[in-house]
Amino acid sequence: MAAPSVGMLRRPELRLSTGAQLGLLVVVVAVLFVPFRGTWNLAHHDDASLFKALNGIRDWVDANRTINPVFLYIFGPIRSGIDALSEALTFVFDHLSWVAVMSIATALGLALVSWRTALLVAGSLAFIGLFGLWTEMIQTLVLISTAVALSLAIGIPLGIAAGRNDRFLRLASPILDFMQIMPAFAYLAPLTLIFLIGPPSAVIATLIYAIPPAVRITALGIRGVPSETVEAATSLGSSDAQILRKVQLPMARRTIGLAVNQTIMMALSIIVIAALINAPGLGESILVAIEKLKVGAAVEAGIAIVLLATVLDRVTAGLSGSPADEHRLRRFDPAARRRVLLVAGALVVGGLLGGLILHAGTDFPSAWHVSIAKPVDQATRWIEINLNPVTDAAKNIVSKYLLDPLQTVLETSPFWLTIAGIGGLAYIVSGRRATVAVVISLAVIVLLQVWEHAMQTLTMVLVGVALTMLIGIVLGVAAARNRIVSAILRPINDAAQTLPAFVYLVPAVALFGPTRFTAIVAAVIYAVPAVVRLVEDGVRAVSATVIEASTSAGTSRLQMILKVQLPMARRSLLVAANQGVVLVLAVVVIGGLVGGGALGFDVVAGFSQRNFFGRGMAAAIGIVLLGVVLDRITQGAGGRRSVGSVARRIVFGAASNRPTAM
Amino acid sequence: MIDHGRLSRLAALGAAAAIALSACSSGGSSPAATGAAPTTGTSPAASTAASTAPCGTVNIAVNPWVGYEANAAVVSYVLKNTLGCNVVLKNIDEQTSWQGFPTGEVDAILENWGHEDLVAKYITTDKVAQDAGKTGNEGVIGWFIPKFFADANPDILTAKTNPTVLNKYAAQFKTSESGDKGQLLDGDPSFVTNDQGMINGFGLNYKVVYSGSEAASNKAIQSAIDQKKPILAYYYTPNWFSSKVDLVHIEFPAWTQGCDKDPNNIKCDYPPYHLNKVVSTKFATSGSPAFTVISKFSWTNEDQDLVAAYITDQGMSDANAAKKWLDANPGKWKAWLP
């Protein structure tokens, strides 16, 4: 069974010993597979004993929610606290006209970044208004602001602690990993069980996702302060608190700004999933549109999300100050700076007054309405009807020759052999510690009684990652070698990364049917941009001297790519594979909504059908453990455990419009 | 004690009159009436009602299908504009809706499809919810195929007396997901289904494949019809999408009491569903006039399909769609008032 995965993860340049080890592993697994295939398979049962036990827990919570002190005095107040915070924000926005909101946002863009950003902000918001989605955008903004404020309030102190204390970082790291690998989809059911449906649960779902980057990047910032500086301060007799306040925090300020930026992007990336538990806003617009198969309306809401992400990203990018922005700021002499702030202030006051004078409401005037829904619908229908024969054939080929054989191997292999094979792979590429984590995770999947479905999901992830890497490497190399390709790909990448996968699920079903392949296609679209970016950066980083030397030695273009650029960008490729695995897993699960089946479907079922709660819970934990397995193996192969594990997460799922934070 | 009841009835009457008037004056279906903001015709009366009627807040669950949305649109429009209720609509699925009864998150479900297990837990055992009468909609659940396929293969419809006839067609319904069996496409996992039990009971060579959502099922069916490909799907009416896809119901031996007792071995079709409303006991005993409207609410499949079509085909907002139907059918909705 290990053959396909080994092939996929193989390093471009293997030292002989590792290669021999892998070869040996494949041979041993294959030899054992033949006589034992079809035995020790753990078939799936909808009513497994563990699922019933978990249902029992659910029943207990239902029965005790109103009397148990933990619910009355801990969960209840948390819920009401979050509710109060979002109500307060809603109150503020309810008293701001659209004119005021728009000018304040524009002023922020001007004050924090530049004129160009200010124009971009104004234009983007105007577009959202023209689409008739202003109110929904404000609702999303309230949700995001609440979640981000709480994420930062929790994440930055924890990040400071992790930055200053090695033991705390070691302790926190696996928990943060867990929070980021766990697809948001998986924790909706337990969240609503404890915090009920509605915005508070949605905010908490967002928190789980948005806190890790806040912690990690803050820690990275604190750790990035040179130890000489800290030592110098210590020798001058500064206290611990003084070092933090006067040295570490100011020097890490820009990185912490990046934490704010990434936290916002994370929060934005799950608003559609949050809408599944009744969070209002743009996410809900998408769900409602999809339910009626209105792709055009979903695309409008999707574009609004992309625009909102762009606005928030550009404005908060000012906080972190990427080099380009710094350059822009440095151009300003103090007097010019004062003028800019004056203009920004005038914009704010003007907006507030203007709103009052014009009697502008809180909603964008509905008379100015622009819709692209109809042409989008027509175009989509045309594509659906005319491309289907081709796409259907592609689906059938991939299913028959890739998915089915791999799935059969994984399903019929005895579970102990599969664990031994994957464990052996982990040992060879990632070392002993990763092996322990991998074997324990797989064993727990067995105990959760979701083994068969886990193998099906693993199949989809492996095929998805293989396609993602293939496409990602081709596009990434092309972009690195050609400025024009890069310039064309960048905005497409940005959009593909920010556009919620839900938007393209409906046309994907029309083209590929409700199948595993549809889930894979959605996952590939979502994961490719990050891979393209990492590959492009990696290939670009290959020094010009090396290239020149090879060119003068008469290397052909293909040789250059295969023999020089890709091998030298090996580390980036491995980081890309690691990213790809986590991103693909996150979306393959959502594929349960479009025929993907397996663990993702179990989660969907558990979320919507009472009797399946236990099954959904078990599947959700199974997904996380599968994520841990894939992550540990690819992370080890990437060979950058310490700084890497902090830094590589930064780009995870993020919609950053800057290349990457790596 | 002030007689709140009479006061609210008076207010409601005023508001109702205002609706009726606006309906008359605007000529029912004129574009002006339908295009206008939902409250224009009734706003003065509504605001009077709001200040006097003890209706308060009504939390209505909106389950994810358009037929339900039509129920919710019409009921909430009447509640808002005749009783001055503060209606909070919550877009959640069926199971989550029932979960909301004991916590007070949900007061009413406006279209319930059976759910014996939930009835047993929340109504019979916990007594936190109760039946609030039929919606008048008759639900049919079953296995459907495109009409072109039924026309070409008429004997597939003899399944009523000879269920195994379906095995003859299994190869044609095969897909990449169903292995060497025929595919039966099921939908949202929260919808009531006996399909695996029926496959076992009738001895059919089919595999249940879940699309995972209603949207995915609808799209898959539409796409199959576009491409003239056979598809066998779990489907149901009333359903806003049924008018867009030409489907034929394959009937099995008729349902009799208890024939579906063993979920793993069912030798009969689905029972007919008399869709009903369910409300929380707290809401039912609160004395809210909204409870009266909800329990009296009743209409036909055609009514629901019409409002659903306003929402989907004509792209009307829920409120405008409701207003258009209410304007045209004053006799029906006035019977729901307290």
C-alpha cells in the first residue's frame, strides 16, 4: 500500500541509504499484503458501539444544559459575553451611515498605507454596495471584528509567553497544530452542543481557527529579537518586564502587526462554514444562493468576500509594514505625513457629517444596483451543459485508474499492515518522534471505529495532493521563470485562495456529478495557489550565479528546470507538499456535501442528524488524526522542525496578498 | 386587568383591514404592489399593532429547502404585519431546530416531515414541544427517474407489484461511485430515508450513494437530464425544483402500518406524509397570538409551490413573494388570524 504515497513524497535527491530503506519497506509491505489482503479489514458500521457511547454524551449534555453548574457558570457566561460584544459592535454600525463607514475605511487606508490603498478601499466597498450586499458585509464585519478582537486578546499574550519561554512553546505547539489541522467543519457539532446555534458559536468556531496564527506569529516576532540585544538590556540591569515592554515588544511590533493581519484573514476564510450555524452575513448569502442553485448570486457574494478580504488585508498590511510600504512611508517627510493625517481626519469628519446631511441610511442605496448574476448564471449553465461530456470522462478515468485501485488497496490491506507501512515511512523520512505520533494517531483511528472511512478519505487526500503538486509545480515554475505568467497568476491565486470553496461546488457537481472526484477538484482549486506561491518563491531563490553557470555549461531549458531549479528548491517543494496536504484535507471534508462520502460525509451526517451525532464526532476526530499523520510525515520530510514549524504555518490557508510571509 | 386579548384583536383587525385595503387599492398583482417595500401598505397599522399587541418575539426555524422557506415567508409576513410580532428567522437544519425547543432558541417549526425519533424525545418524553396541526401540504417521498427514461423503459414502473424489476436496470444506473451495482442517489443526510432498508428488503442490486445535500442532488438530477443520462434518485414533493425537472415516481408496494418497523429490512414504499407544524410547549402556553396563527396556518401544495416559484424563479425577496400571494388570497390567510 505504501507504494503510491512513497512515490509521491520521494525526495528529488535521495541519499542511497534512504532510498534503499524505502525500497525495502515497499518490498516488505508488498510481500505481506499479498497473503493477508482481505483479512483484518475493519468494515464500517453506522451503529458502532463507540458512536452510541458518544450519542450518550450528547444526551447527557442536552439533559443537563440548564442545570449543570459548568454550563450555568462557565459556558453560559462565555456565550452571553460574546453575544454582548457582538451586539455592541452591531449597535455602533447601526448608527453609522454607509457614507460614514466608507469614509472611515478610506481614511484608515490613507493613514495606515497610501493613497492608492485608500482608493482601493473606497472602490472595493462601493462595489460591495452596488452588489446589494452592504448589510451582509457589515454583519460579516461585526462577526470578524468580534472574533479577531478576542483572538488577539487571547493570542498575543500567549504568543508573548511562547516567545519568551521554550517550555511553553513546546507545550503549546501540538495544541496549536491540532487547532489548525482540525477542519472547522468538524467542530461545529460539538460547539453547537455546548454553545447552541447562533453568532456566539460562530465566533468561537472562528476563534479556534484564528488564535493559532496570532500566537505563532507573535512568538516568532519576540524570538526574532536578537539575543545580543536582550543580553545587553539584561546586563544594563533591566528587569524582565522592562525587557518585554521596552525591547522585545517594540522590536517585534511589525511582526505582531502581521499577526493581526493573518488573524483577520483566517477569520474571513471560515465565514461560510460559520454560516452553517446561523452566523449572518456574506457567508449566509452564499449558502442561501447555493441552496437555490443560484451560482450567479453565490459568485457575487464570493466576490464581495474577496473584496472585503483585500480591503482588510491591505489596510492591516500597513500595521506590519512590508518593505514596499516602508519605502512608501519613508518617502514622506514629517510635514507630508501630517498633511496625510489631516486629510484622513477630514475624511472621517466629512463622512460622519455627510451621512447626516445626506440622510444616508445604514444600507447602501438600493437604487444603485449592479448585478452580474444573470450573465454568470447563463455562462455557468452553458459550461455545465457543454463541458459535461469531457469532464465526466475525466472524472471516470481518474476514478477508475487512480481512485478505485488506491482505495481498494487501502481498504483491503490488513489494518496492522497499513499502520506498519505508514509508520515505517514516517520513521524513514521523519525520524522516531514523528513515528510515535503517526502510529498512535492511526491506532486511535482504529479505536474510533472509523478506519474504513478514514482510508477512503486518505485515498482522496493522496490523489488530491498529487494533482495539487503536479499543477502547483508546473504553474510555480512557469511563474518563477516568466514575469508575465507571474503577474497573471498572482491575482488569480489571490482570488482562488480567498473565494470560498462553496461558490464553485454547485457547478462542480454539474460537471463531475456528486462524486469523490468533485471533492478532490474543489480541494485542488483551494490548495494550488499556496503551492504555486511556495514553488515560485523557492525557484526564484535559486541564485543567479548557479543559473548562469549552468547556462554557460550548455544546459537545456528542461534540464535547467528538472536538474537545477527544482532540486535546489527542494525545501520549498517539501514545505509546499506539507501545506498542500493540510489544505486539501480541509476541503476534501467539505466534499461530504457534494458526494465525497467517507469521513467528511459522516461529519455532515453527524451535524444534521441526531442519531448520527456520535458517528460524526468520531469521524471529526478521525479527520484531525489523519491530518496529524499526513502533517508529521510531510513536515519531517521538509526537515525544518523548529523555526519552520512556526513560520510555515503563517501562510496556511491565508489570503494574504503579499507573496508569503515565509 | 386590562383586556390585552381584545386590544390585540382590535389592533390585528385594523392591520388586517389595512392589508386588505392595500391589496385592493394596488390591484393585487400590479408591478407597483409587488415591487414595493414589503411594509409600505401596512406600516402605519403595523406600528400601532406593535405597540399594543402582546405578541413579542417569535423564533421560527427555517430549514434548508425552499418549500419551507415559502411557509416561513408567508407566516412571518402575517405575524409581523397583522400582529406586530418581532419575528426572528433562524436558518438551521431540522435536527438543530428541534434541539432549540428546550433552550428557547426555537419556538416553531413550520414544516415537519415525520421524525418519529425526535417526536418521541421532545414531545412524548421531554414534553418540551407539541404538535401544532397539519400544514395542509401532503409530502411524498420515494424513488424517482427522469421521464425520458421511464418512457423508454415503461416496465420499470411495474415495481409496485414486482420490485426486483429494478435489477434489470442496475447496470444502467451504475456510476463511478457505485462499484458494480446500480446507484441510488440519496440527498441530505438529515432527510428521512428508508432506502438501505428497501434495497435489503426487496433484494435489489443497488448501492445508496449520498450526494450530501439537497443542492447537490438537484444539480445532479438536472445535469443527468441535460445529458440524457439515466439517474435514480431519492426525491420528494412538494419541492421547488420538481417543476424544473421532469421526474417520474417509481412506486413500490404501498405502505402499511408497521411495514417499515425493521429499518434494515423494509418491503414497502414510504408512507404518505401529512406535514405538520411543531411548536415549543413554552410558546404554546405563552398565550401569544402568534401561536394561534401558526396553529391555524394551512395551505395546499400548489400554494406552496407558487410562493416557492416566486422566490426562486422570479428572484423575489421572501417578503415580496409572501405579499404577492397574500394579496391574491385574502380569504385563505384571514382564516389563520386569532
